[in-house]
Amino acid sequence: MTDYCFKIFKLKTSQQLFLLLMFFLMQSCEEDITKVNHNKKTNFATEIIHNGTIIQRDSGEVKVKFKAALLEKYELIDSPYIEGKKGIYLEFFDKKNPKVPGKVWANYAKNNVKRDSYFAKGRVKIITTEGQTFVTETINWDKRNKKMYTKDTVFVSDKDGNILVGAHGMVAKDDFSEYTFFNNSGSFNSTNLPATSK
């Protein structure tokens, strides 16, 4: 080792300068690579679908039909997600009424893949398979817990002409078999109300 060091010192000044310059160039290149990798943008769409239609089946039966003008998948980040920036339309079928689909419209939608949750906003309209219509500005769907909720005002109407307004939002099962409205009011068709006993 000492012989090697002495050999370096015995080199001509120009050769020593060249070795020194090479050393600094290699160090600066290493630093630049780490800076480039550190600043590399990873939040870009890895998949893009234009005018897409997705059909989900279970045992040969259609369960969901999904349409979007633009779908973008972002998966190179810690919390991957799928985004429908130009709106979505969805039809869902359930066992109670398999021939009549429920429907969902929204101007924007986002699916958080890890949490298995969905968010929609912009004139969100949901029609259940039983004919109830829900209209709100935003809705969240926690698929794992089978729960839908919003803090925005919800307008609900049914085929009998009943109207209900939840001024401070609602929480519901994702099949809308049960729901709770906050600060609600409404008008109901009196022919469908139960008679009071005397």
C-alpha cells in the first residue's frame, strides 16, 4: 500500500492533477445522480383509458357496468389511486332486483386502491334499484365497511313523490337498505302514511 502511495507522489504534476480531477468528477457525478433520483417525479399516470367501459361479472352475471371518458391510474406512489377526471357513469345490479340496475353519475371520481375507498363529487346522482333518487355534491364509499357517507346536503325522492332533505349529510349502508340523515326535513305523500289510531 505504501509503495502505491509513493508511486502516486512520484507521478508528474500533470498526471497527479489528472488523477485528482478524475476523483472529483466521479464524486460530483455520484452526487448528481442521487439528486436526480431524489427529485424524480413519480406521481404520473401509468395507465390511461379513454372512453372506457368496464364490466364486472360474478358467476356469469353482470354485477357492475362502469363507463368513463377518461381514467388515469397512478401507482408509482405510496397511496396508489385511480381517477376519473371527466366524470363517471355506473350501473350496479343486486339480488333484490336483478333486472333493474341502480345507477350513479358524478362529474369526478377517485378510487384509493390501498384503502379500497371511493370518492365522487360534482352533481352526484344515485338511483337505487328500488327507485329512490339521491342527489348530493359529494359522496364517500368505504367499501370495506359497506358504508356511504357525506356531510353535504342530500336530496332524496322516491317514486311515490316523497321528498326528504338531509341538510347536514347522511350515513348509509352501501345498498341503501338503511340510512341516517342529519338535520332533515321533507314532504310526504299523505296517502302512503299510516293512519293514526283514535
